[in-house]
Amino acid sequence: MIVREANRRAAAHGILSESGVTRFVEFVFEFGAGFEKLPWVAPILGSPALDGEDKIDRLSAVSTFNVR
């Protein structure tokens, strides 16, 4: 159930590739189900200038500095 919901949310942010969705699911498990609302995540996922792969790449880059 958690993975299915994360897949749906990833798609809503334009993250469609298998590797991108997998990384999104990993973020859900690492930072929690509401991680999309974190102050360092929301601007990235909400950016219309970034495609899905760019979003997931940026999240990966900044997540190392924003550990719970």
C-alpha cells in the first residue's frame, strides 16, 4: 500500500522512470510519508522548471545535507 501510494505521488510530480520512482519510494521510507512537505523538498518537487528526473536528482543531492 505504501509503495503504491508513493508511485502515484511520484507520477503526480512528473517522476515516471523506474529508477526515479524507486528513488522517490526510498525517500518516503527514509524521511516519512509526508516528506514532500519538508522545507527543502517542497520547492524542488513544486518547480515547473524541472522535469521529473531533475527533481529526483536534486533531491538526491540535497538529501545528504538534510538528514532527520
